[in-house]
Amino acid sequence: MTTSAPAEQSATMTDDQRPRPIRRERRWRRTKIALLMVAVVAVIIGIVTSLSPWPSAILIRAVFEKGGAETAAEMQKHVPDVELTEHLDMAYGDAGADTTMDVFAPASASGPLPTVVWIHGGAWISGEKENVAPYLRILAAEGYTTIGVNYTIGPEGVYPLAVTQLNEALAYIDEHAADLGVDPQQIVLAGDSAGGQLASQMATLVTNPDYADILGVEPSIEASQLVATILNCGVYDLAALARLDGVAGWGFKSAMWAYSGTKTWAEDSTGATMSTIDWVTADFPTTYISGGNGDGLTWLQSIPMAQRLDELGVDVTTLFWPAPHEPSLPHEYQFHLDMPDAQTALERTLDFLDAHTTR
């Protein structure tokens, strides 16, 4: 019998035959390298997101755009079979698609109609007029001219660009009222989420001269032309928004950095002038305001705004739901028209419009 020397055996061992401690050591080395790489990537991401609002804004935008498209598709199923006159992508300014509007009116209209000018939401950094177009078609079918307005979102444009663009849009609507089927003496400003904030800001601009002076913007319509506002799930107190923590706090703070162009938005003129709860007066138009019980902004923003308007003597119509209401109604529940509670909100909105406009 022939045997090999121990040294020769060691030289011909395969990896699987080597002692287990050596294999474990190699696996642990690979694990450490992988963990180090993850840590390095995390540091790089942290540095990038601390230097620019773009990465976070694009991430948030992607989530919002998906939700906006799905919600618009849900609403589309509820658009009634009523013939409408539609003017899409009308330019009111010179900033391309950012300064365009869609106009809807019943084809049977024989003259100008009370007009709802709707400002879309999207945390000021996403969204477009197409997201609310089905809802505006529903309102138009009830006998109104409705207009969805685009504006430049952040970070592509920074505050107060959107405000000046929306003021320009109102000027265009007023100047071309006859062609658009608009009754210029019966304009309703409306919006959802960030659009609710902007609608409240435009209404404050029109009705509070001191606020207009602070903003340095001359209102393009008179207070007498603005007959009402519709505010769904909006933001009206930026100081309260700045106190949010967790994922929601990160999202809003990232969005505001992108929209304002500065991390110090909560302490400077941006937060102060966007906080319409501090600028509204008794001359603010009659208002419909609503939010879902499962939406933190309802308790932090919408209810306090309704209370402030009521204190000032403004005629306020509210639709809020008890805290234990089931199902829990999410942010912008009004657009989820498959839900009975959203249908209730639509009925209340139409009742409000009927009560405060004349057709």
C-alpha cells in the first residue's frame, strides 16, 4: 500500500476540505466588505440629500404621480355622460406647459357661468391639471365653467413663482371671460392639498391689501369678483407643518425645501407668507373646507383654519368626520369617488356652489 505524506495531502485539499474556521473567516470578510459598501452608499446619499433637495423631491414626485394617475382613473368612471365644451392646454403665460389651463363647460350653456378655478395639489413639487380634470368635468356637467390651472412646481421653480403665475392666470381668465364662458363676477377659487394652500393664498391676496403689499403682488381681480373658496385637505399653518416628525415630517420638509429653495423656509418669509391662517381677514370669501379623519392634516391644518375663519365671522361650511369614523378617510379622500363618503363630499360641494352662485 502506498500512502502520501501529510504535506502532500494538504497541498491537494479542495476548498470544501479545508478547515471550517477558514471558510467562516472568508464569509465574514465578504460580509464586512458588503456592510462597508452599504455604509459608504448611505453616507454618499446622506451627503447628496443634505446638499440638494432634488433627490428627495424626485422620489416624492414619483410616488405622488403614481397615486395621482390612479386617482384620476378612479374619478373618470364617475364622469357623467353630459356633452361638454372643452378647451385644453390653453396658454395663459409664456412658460410652456407650466402656464397652461384646461377649461370645461356644459355644451348647452348659452352664456357665461359661475366659474370654479381649481389649483391642483402634489406637495408643491408634483401634480398637474390632468389629475383633477375628471373632477372638473363632473362639476361642469352640473352647470359650471371649471378651469384647471398648471403652475411651475419645485424644485424647477421656487416660491413665490407659483403665486405670481396663478395671479397671471386669473388675469387671463378675467380678460378672456366672454370667450371662456366665465362670469367674471362669480369666481370660486378651489384647490386640494398644496393646491388648497395656494387657493387660500390667492384668496387672501385678493381680499387683504396688507398681505398683497407684503408679497409685493398686485391682485389681478377684485375682491368683489371672488364669491367663494373650496379648500380640500390643505395646508395653512407652516409653523405647525415644521413641527412634524417621522416619515411625514421628512416628506413635507423635503418638499418645502424644494419649493422654497431654502432649508430655512420655516423661519423666513416663505413660511410666514404661506401661512394664510395668520393673514386671513373678515373679508375672506365664504368658504367650504373639508378633510378626512384619517388625514393628519385635517387635525393640524383644516380644522384650525375653519375655526380661525369662523372667529373672524367668515361664513364657513365644513365637512369633517368624527375621529372614529370607519373607514378612516385618507388625504384627498374627496377624489376617491368609489367611496360613499367621497360621494357625500361631492354632494356637499355642489350644494355649497349652488348656495353661493347664481346660474
